[in-house]
Amino acid sequence: MEKKKKVMIVEDDTVLANALSLALQNEGYELSIATDGEEAERMIQQEIPDLILLDLLLPIKNGFEVLKVIRQNPNTKNISVVILTNFEQETSILEGKKLGAKDYIVKANVDIQDIPEIVKKHLPS
């Protein structure tokens, strides 16, 4: 039997985190949610997800800091990371891509029902 793909949602807005989780639960993924940057780092080391949906504006540590830590660790550096944020500045988009994010999605520009397709597109096969 094929191992379930692990998807981690890093989002401090619990309503949105739950909505994302609901949108993905029927896809058969193993889901986890972290609500701040520090918790995300801890959980990523323990679970090694296949893909992370990462908000940038997080309590304690921001998404860029989390992404840097992911990329510096040999065990986590190859995790697919999709930034999902309302931060639409060009400098942020360039920084996210430079740090190795697979995609940079502005929350206001995406329908929650499109998230499973985005996840599927960026999950390693």
C-alpha cells in the first residue's frame, strides 16, 4: 500500500487553517497544522512532511525564517514549500522564490477549492 503523503499547513488564522484542512482531507493526505513559526519548525523536524503550505505573517517566527531553517537542514531541505499569504509585495515574492518556495500564492487571489489542485501539482511523486 502506498504511503500517505504528509501535508502541513502553517497558518495562524485557525478558521483559514481549518478550511484548508477541510479542502484537503478528502484527498487522502495526512494533515497537520502549526499556528506559529516556532511550532512549525518543531513539527517539521518530527514529521518531515512532503509539502508545506506556509503563511509568511506568523507569530514568533515569520514564514521566511521558517523557510530558511527548512532549507538549511539536510533532512528537510527538499520539502516542497508553497507560500500561501496575503503579502503581495514583489520583494517578498522574489525572496520566497530565492529561498526555494515552489510557488507563491496570494490568499485573496485563490479559491480555497483550488488548493487541492495546487498541492497535487507541487507534491513530489
